[in-house]
Amino acid sequence: MVICRLGACLWYFQPMSFWIDTHCHLDAPEFAGQTDAIWGRAVAHNVRHCVIPAVEVANFDTVRLLAHQGANSYALGIHPLYVQQAHERDLEALERQLHLHQHDSRLVAVGEIGLDFFVPALSTASMIEKQEYFYTQQLQLARKFELPVILHVRRSADRLLKHLRAQFPGGTWRGIAHAFNGSDVQAREFVKLGLKLGFGGASTFERALQLRRLAIDLPLDALVMETDAPDIPPKWLYRMASERLAGQNQGRNEPAELPRIAAEIAALRCISPAALATATTANAVAALPRLAGLLPLKP
């Protein structure tokens, strides 16, 4: 047994249980032709499972095949950033796919769905209305097929909460508010509705004070771990605009970074990475129950 000091916390290093990356876009163009190597590095770092969310109808087949090839899992949905070019027929296609694959144990959620009020082009009155329509229709599909949801939350927490309550009055949901970055009050409202909150690379930045406070103050059973790879790089991969102009390449996030990201959150909470791994794995299964039949039996 080795005693380590990380920040102000003293903890004992013991063999940890495995990690689950609850949000990783393995189908992203940045990973083309490298999936096997990327997943090999993840497994070498004790990341044993990955949830691959779809973003549009065109990648439904890709995420499903990737999940089956890598013994991972997937979600089907239309991301708010893709709503601008989406049509009613896309919702119909989503419903058909959910029906066709409803007994696929690797289909664990409807997602990635939600609202994005950060992108100016999506923040006009007409686009907000269209986003909300696609979001509520997909919530209804999640209820119809008894699946959890994976939510995109960017400057939209209150509106997301409003529709969750309206679509299931008095009920609780299962799923994850991915890359959560709202207030303490909003966080606790998502938790009250039954959702877990995804924490990843953004929480490694010292200037992310509110996010780091949440990582400390929220109940441990509210947290799940994620990378959102290849996006949201942790601080050791991030390059400022001036650095990129000077020729430094932006580091690429991938699932193998998850244990190091998690170690920062464990240090903030003054618990061991092993304890965080055990807790967040259990939380992921609570959020996405089909994971229980997919995970390895031992680390």
C-alpha cells in the first residue's frame, strides 16, 4: 500500500474499480481509422466502458456498430446543434430506429438531446421554438420506449427542467445531464428529477470555480464521469487562442484521459480515485440501467 498526497488530501492507493466514460463521440471524424488504438489506450487506463451518443440520423448506424464492435453502448437522438437542418422525418426515423432496436441491450438511452442557447444562430426566437419542439418530441419517445435520456445543457438548464416536468408531471427520470455547467440550484433540481450530472475536462481548470464547487458539494451519488471526447479537453491538453496562433496544436481529448480528469475531482472531494471510480460506476448504472448487463464482472 502506497500513501500519496494530492493537493490537501491524504489517501491510500489501492487497486481501483474500473471507469465508465458516460459520454464519448467515438464516431467523430477526428477518430477516423483510429478507433481500435483509442479504445486500446482507454482499456490500458482502466476505462472499461464507453457510452457513444448519436447526434443526427446520419450517424445512428455508425454509433450502433461502434458500440457492438467495441463492447460498448450507444444512444440515439438528435442533438440541438443539428436541429437547424433537421426535419419532421428525422423524428420519424428516430422512432423507427428506437422501435427496431428496442431489445438491443447496448441501446441505453435517447440522446444526445436537449437545448443550446449559447450558439447565436440557435438563439433566435424561431430556432428556440424548433429546438424545444425536437426536445419535447424526443422526451416523449424516451417515455414511450422506457429509455433514459442524455441531455445537452448549455445555457438552457431552466428550460430543460421545465419540459422534463411538463412531460412527466410528478415523475422522475433516468439519465444524465451531460457536461453540466449550471448553478447549484439547477444542479439539485436535475438530481431531484432523478438525473445524474456529467463531469469531465472542464472541471480541471482552476478558474472554473462554480463547476469545481459543484464537484465538491453535490452528493457523491449525483456524479458520473465523462470526457465528451474529442471535445472539452482537460487543462493539460488545452491551448489558448494565442498558443494556437503561435503554432501549438490543440490537444485531442480521448477516453484514456478520464482517470486523470477523475483524479482531479477526487482530490477536490478529498477521496481516493478508487472511491470515486466505484461510486461513479454505480451512478452510471443507476442512470442507464442497461449498463448493468454490459459491464465487466471485475476490474
